Amino acid sequence: MKKYKIILIYIYIAVIAIMLSSCGNYLNNNITASKIDQPVSYTSYVFNKKGEIIRSEDKNILKHFIIKKRYWSMLYSTINLTKKTVDISDDLRQQIEEVKGNAIVNLKIEFKINFFYMWLNPIILPNTQVAIIEGDVVLLPNN
């Protein structure tokens, strides 16, 4: 009976360690856009080819877009089922080409996690995190 209690203690410690390790590991996903030639900015300002700062105005906005990327993992994100780093250059380029724009401004990236699902999910089922990429495609003069 004593060995049974010791085994249970080790199981509890292992479960707590996995849950605690998930707190730091769950938000460890990356988004990059390193292969895009057009200017991309988190503000309403971009640099043109001459290096000058150009401010986009509401009248320059051609399209507002939202892109969603989903990350899958198991064991409270200890095991990743998708790549941790995602390049969104092709997605951004597609948004620009659809409306014949020349820059992206007001880019916003937000990660959403369903904490309720994450903690009540049995350990063996995959859980998910969603990256929401939002911005405006603009047509700027002299760019």
C-alpha cells in the first residue's frame, strides 16, 4: 500500500509539472513576413523607396483584411503539431495583389487561446491557438 501512495505522488507531481510547463510554452509561437517586397507597417506610416516617410490616410485604404492562422499542439503545448514559426509573406502579398495596392498599414497580430478548453481538455486531445492578422491594404502615391 505504501508503494501505491508513492507512485500516486509521482504521478501528481508529473501532472503538475506538465501543467506548469504549459504556461510558459503555450504562447511560444512566431509569425514572420521576411519575404515580402512591399512596405508593411504596424502604424499608418511607411517608408517609400527613397526612404521618405509617407502617411496613409483613410482615403488611401483599398481593403481591410483578416487572416487567421491556427497552431495545434498536444500535452498542453509540450508537443507541437504545427510549425512554431509561420511566414505570412505570401498571404500579405496576395492581399496586396487582389486590390492592386502597394503597402500594408495598421497591421495587428493577436493570439487567442481558449483557456477554458485548454484546462478542461484531456491531456491526450490536441488543443489550438489562433493567430489573427489584421490590417489595411493601401495605395500610396509615389511609392
